[in-house]
Amino acid sequence: AEQCKSAPSVGSSGPPRHSSAGMKKKAPKAKGAATATPKGKKAAAKAEGKEDGEDWIGEGSSGEDQLLGSGDDGSDALSDGGSEAPDAGDDGSASDDNEQLALRETDFDESAPQTASKLLARVVAGEQPADLGALKQRIHDAAAMLGSWRKAKQLGDKRSREEVLSGLISDCSTYFGYAEELAEYFLRMFSAEQAVQFFEANEKSRPLTIRTNSLKARRASLMQSLNARKVQVDPIGAWTKVGLKVYDAQVPVGATPEYLGGHYMIQSASSFVPVMALAPQQDEVILDMAAAPGGKTTYVGQLMKNTGTLFANDLRKDRCKALVANCHRLGLTNVIATCLDGKKLQPILPKLDRVLLDAPCSGSGIIARDPSVKVKRGAKDFEENSRLQKELLAAAIDMVDASSKTGGYIVYSTCSVSVEENEAVIDHALRTKPVELVSFSSAVNFGVEGLTKYREKRFHPSLALTRRYYPHVHNMDGFFVAKLKKVSNKNPERVKRDRTKPADHVKVWGEEHWTPEMMETVVDFPEPGKEAADPKASATGKPLNKRDRKKIKRQQVLAARAAVSTPVGAAVAAATTPEAAEKAVAAKGTKRPADAQDEAPKKGKAKLGKKRKAASAEAPAGAEKAPGAEKAPERAAEKAAEKAADGKKAGAKKRRKSV
């Protein structure tokens, strides 16, 4: 109530409002009532009302008027040229005080829910505390407790973390007017303290910003012209050379001669970022896929300096009127406006150098401008929008020429902060299309990095190159921007597996796989109760290891050699069957069969006999044999055999040592 007395009465000259049945009714205005009525009604309200009741009803009623979309505060702000009152949301109208007092003093009728807001209904029914100051303090206490949970437990709080979070969700839903589902989503996406800051930032209106049209004016000259018309403007920041922030205006900003002449465009600061990230060049072929009402399109044409070709498309015909009007007003001559489905543009348009896709979204980043998002949107809406955004982004990627000398880029942006509409869409494009993320920090050097993991979801690590913009951090609308580079004109034949989903390995054998060849093919199956024989299984049924298989193979090789070299080998080869070899392995025996062992000494004796005959034939016939000469060849042969045996033993020792 004290704020109402001190605040300037912006828009209070309008007709008073009465709320006997919760509806805004206009009464004829009497002369002199605009200046005398507010003071008298405020004094009466102070005299009649209780002090505590005035505090919470005044704040709650103002917030609920915005939530229900009465439009009175917004129209006042626009008619005043976008200037902000000292206390956002309080228009200083005396009729609001009477309305609040009437709602407080009159008994609430449950049969007529339209008489008050949901918040007041809960308060009167006793479901919510009447003191919003205490409720706000409880929200901040719970957020601080969740931020330092270990310290809170040391102080003796016995509640579980889930209980504290559940209470915080309910309190935020009540105080800020969100649906509990949406409040829970933001509280789980941000930390508790950041979520409360996000809620509070959405209750404040963003500053009005305009963009200088460099085709017709310079920023310095535009500032001088607007200051002469009592419109106080300053540069937004060092990151943009064309943006201006409007602090105060005595005339409507959208009706000045400079605006009508196309010297500037009313545009939010966050929507500058996608165009700056796209970095359009002269003489390129560029597409703005969802262009209406033309803020980004005209900025792209401005940077192209009216060269090249700029296609501006939008699905809705009524929005295309504003798009064409803005292009004419700002003096763009290289724009071709189309009203088609963005998913069907590929066969119509030529290959493009760059594409800007400001995809349709839930608008969860612009709650300050559209408070109805608080109760209209939820997680289901995020999922539904995500499917459409994936299709539009895939179509945009297919239309870009990867071999472009100057381009090959796609910029994707939304005015939403939900993960399903942002990181999930980009991650899907990285898996299904030949694209990669690139940085645009050289054009815009601020912003929060995109999420690479969110709860149970895991995204590509390169998503850290994307940027998020928050109202509680950057004092601008919530926005998401990602820049993609197309590396090939050929789509990957095999889609990368999505390992973030647990059941992705399950494949469905649908009717598309029932080809005639497959249906006519005869497939043999083992008889019931019998399994197919495993070639690597032993006679006992146990699978053989590598060492056992080598032993069996060695025995088979030795048997084959014996069969080739000697007649006895045929019998040995017949005896050395796989079954016999397996039995030998089971018995841990690696020796050759008995016949082969007997054959080895015979071969050695035969060689000794041949050597003796050769030695006796070489000796002269008439030479006398020295004593012991007859035994000399035998001794030499024995020594040679001993040496050979010693050599074999030495070789075997070396092999064992090496093993």
C-alpha cells in the first residue's frame, strides 16, 4: 500500500474498475476525477483495511491480473513508450485498491470461481498462508537449504531432501503462479537458488531494445534524433554495434518518423545473437526458414548489404503480411518472401550457402512477455515441439551445400530454455546428419555453455559449443543458439547408435523385411531337445581350449607324415582318428602311437648300416687292416649318433627355456 502511494500514477487517468463479480467494467469518466479520486480512495483503504491484509492482497492481485491477461498494465506500458515504472507490475491505479478491498472484505462464494483468482481462492479457503512475505521467505530458506544440504542437516533439520523440494515446488507454484509441473521442471533443471532467481526475473519486464538499420542510418545519428524527440537511448553493450536500449520515452517508440522511415526496428536483444552467429556474407544465397515478423530477416539483409538472394519463409499467411511490410519499410531489395511448409522447401529452392532456423517453440524463455506460458506449457509440450524441430532442422541441413566456398552453415535457435527443444534436437542432428558443431565466440563472446548431460540423458561433448541466454543472468529473453557446419552432401548410411536410451538395442523385424527371397528360403532347425553340434566341443561335451586344439592338430599332422613315409604309417593314420586323439588329450598324453615309436629306431639302424657299407667299399682292397680298424666305423657311427642325441637334447632345453 505504501508503494502504491509513492508510485507515479501511470495510466491512472483511465476509467475506474469495479470487481463485484470479478469482471472489469468501465464507467463514464467525470471531470476532475482523475486527480482527486486516487488519493481519497487510498486513504479510505488505509482506514478500513487491516495492515497485514493490504500487503499480501496488493501484491497478489497485481500478479494475478498479469497472469489472467487483463492487459491493462501492458497497454499502459506501451502507450507510455515502453518506459518502466519504479515498481514493476504496480500501475498505481486507485481502482485496484477498491477491488482488492472488496475481494478481501466480501465472503468468498465457492459457487462462483470467477470472482477471484486461484491464489485468493486458496487463501480464503485456508489452504495457503495469508502473508505472502512469509511465503517468499520460506521459498528463499528452502532454496538455501537445498544449496547447502550438509550444513542444513548438521543444524538438525530432519526432513528428507525430497520433502524439502516438494514443499518448494508447491510454494513457488503458489507465489509465482506457475503450474506445479512446470515449476518442478525448472527446479530440477536449475539449482534451487538459480530457479528462484529465474522465477523472479520473469516477473520483471525486459528493457525495450531497438536495432539500427545501417542501410538507412548510423547509430550515432539515430541516437541524436531520438534524444531530440525526448526518447532516452543508450547502446546495449560492446557486443553489438547496432543495438540501442530505450530508458525513457515521451512519445511512442513505434510511431516516430524515424521508425516509419525504416531507420530502426523494435527487436529484443537476444534475437540479435542468431544472426550474428550466422555471419552472412555478401552475394550468398541464404534462407530464413521461420522468418515472420521479419526482425532477423531484415538484420540478415542488412548485413548482406542488399546483395545476393535472401529467401524469407513462414507457414502462416497472416504473419507474412508483417514480414513483407517490414522488408519494404527497412528498404530491403534482395528478399523473396514465401509462404510454404519449411519441410517441403528442398525441391523448390536451389542449394543454399546458409540457413537460419528460429524454430517454433514453447516460449519458456519469454515468460516475462507472455505470462500465460506459466500455466499453458508442460513437459508434454516440450516433447511435441521437439519432434517438429527435429524435422525442420533435418530439412534445413539437407538444403545447405556442403561444398560452398563461403558457407555451409546452419544456425538453430529457440526462445526456450527446455532441454528437449534445444540440446536434444542438436544431438539428434549430430547422429543422423553429416554435420558438426562449430564455435561462434568470435561474433558473440558471452553466454552460458550448453548442457552435455541432463539428469539421465547424455549428449555429445561438442554441445559445449552451443550457448544459452537466461533472463536472470544476462537480463534478456531466454534463448538458445547453436551453429552447425555441414561436412558432406551425403547422409550417413548407418545412423550412430543412441546409447542414452536403454532399450535402443532392441530391433523390430517389421513387414518391410519380409522380402520374397527371405520368405522362399528354407531354414533348417535342430530337432526339439537336440542342439546343433559344436565343432569346437570335445567328446565329453566340454568346449576345448586353444592348447588342447593344438595338441589334436599336432597328432593329426604326425599321423599324416607317418602314413606317407612308411607302409606301417597307414595303420597308424587309421588308428589316429579324432576320437582317439581326443582320448589322448583327455589322458594328458602327447606321445606318438606305439607303431610310430618302434619305426623311429628302425630308421636309425638302417642309416647306420648304409654308412658302414659305404665306409668298407671306399677302403683299398689290398690294404691291411690295422688292429681294431674293423671296429672303427662302428665307433664313429656311435659317436655321431651320440652327438646327434646331445644336439637334440640341447635344442629341447633351449626351447623349454625360451618358453
